[in-house]
Amino acid sequence: MTDWRPGANNAIQRQRAALLADLRNYFAQRRVMEVETPLLCRAGVSDPALENFEVPSGQEMRFLQTSPEYAMKRLLAAGSGDIFQICKAFRREEQGVRHNPEYTLLEWYRLGFDHYQLAREVGELVAAVLERPGWQVWSWQGIFQEVLGAGAHCASREDLEELALGNVGDIPLDLDRDGLLDLLMSHCVEPAISGWGIVFIVDYPPSQAALARQILDASGELHGARFECYVDGIELANGYWECGDAAELRARFTSDNLLRRTRGQPERIADEYLLEALTAGLPACAGVALGVDRLLALKSGAKNLDAVLSFGWSRS
């Protein structure tokens, strides 16, 4: 028999409504404007770790967005000022305890902020919502050294493979360097910090900069200017000190597509609207995407994301 009932009970539904109201009030107090942007667009995301849902529309293909990032940056380039959005987003991936292909995302951009300043604002918001006393900040290099006893920033692929074999066991044979770093993060670092509360990891390897700018530290080492926020070992938010160089991002899109081709994934056209907006001028800013469903699960104590969704993937 089909179970028509919602996964989230009435108490959780009320908790979600209160959380959304609190989030909107948080940004209203800081004079950050709420916006809406299209989620069915001509361009998909090029990141090989992500896949869009594809929707045929007449003679063209449209893509459900994995985040409203591209369109929000066009608003920023047009002079919007500080903005935020609470919307649905979509990733074509397996359903799991912490994943649903359709999810609710909070994304915001702050002019004049770098990723450290934005991480502090995220920390203030998350600590207030979850009633936690504070947070820790670790460099990406530092957290690997602490958990694995080895630095990984400049390690060769062979060294990372040896580290993974020693700490994870059997591993896929076709993983590239970034694949090994991701494996070590998910199988070693995330479980190790599950009892640490709110943790920020900052300054990633340049190969994992995504759409963040790249910066040099005091020793001359290059980093991707981004952060991720974890709560009890669960990834909650991903933020960038945004790269506003259209030529640089076009090169990264091309590199992504080359990797997609080698992996047998469909290539994605560059979002020319975004690149034209960056050419016109993106103001210096930092932006972050935060998973609202995961935040609600952490707040309510739910162990499965389905328990905080009215109708999760198996019920929709």
C-alpha cells in the first residue's frame, strides 16, 4: 500500500516554519535583501562532482539548478547590494540519510567580505539557531595534519594513495589526486570531527577552489579562498571569497569539461550570462550556500533527512 502521509510530523512542520521566519528576520535586521531567481536555466553546472536534472523544453534542454549562484551573481553585478535567497535546489544523486535530490537552500552574498568574515557570520547564525556556544576554525592543511598526522596540501598522488590505503583500506583504483583528497575527507576527517561541534575548515588546495579566488598565504603557498562549515561532522555550508575574473572562470569551466570528458560525463556549456556579468564587473564579495534541511535536522535531532521533509524523494 502507498504511504501518502508526510515524513515530517506536524511538530517538525511548525519547527520548519519558525526556522524560515527566523532566517528571514536575521537578514532583515542586517538589511540583506531577499531575492528570487530562475531555477530552470539554459546552463548547467560544470563541476564534475555535481549533476543537474535535465528538462527538455521545446528544441532546447534546460537544467534544474544545484544552487541559485549564477543568477544571484548577475544581480550583484547589476548593483543589487547584499542579497539572500531561500529556494529549492536540485542534485541528481542517490537518496540517503543526509541527501535528498530536491532540497531547500539558503544562499547569501555580502559585499566587501572575504571568506573569513563570512565564515564568522555563518558561525554566528548557526550557533544561534542550534544554541551552541561557539565554533572552531581550522585550516584545511591543519585539520589533515591533526586527524591523519600528515600534511596533504602538496602531497603527490602516490603519497595520498598510500595514506588512503593505510587509513581507509580498499580504495577505487581510478581516483585522481582530488578524488583521493575527497575520500580522505569523507572517510577520515569528517568522522573524526563528529564530536567537535561547529567546525570551519578554511583555505582549500587550489585544485579545489571551485568558483573561489585563489590567494597566497604568508609563506607564499597558494590556497582556494573558501570554507566549509561542519556541525557534528555533517557538512552544512560551503562558502567562497568569490572570483570575479571572467577569463579565469571560463578556464575553470573548460578544465571541468575536460575532466568530465575523461570520466564519460556529459559536458556542460558555460553560462554566458554569468561570464558577461563578471566582465561587466562583480563587486568584491563573499557568498555561501547552507542546507536548510540539514540545519533543521540538526536542530530537531532527526537522524534521517526524510524526517524533516514533508515529502522526501520516496514519497514525492
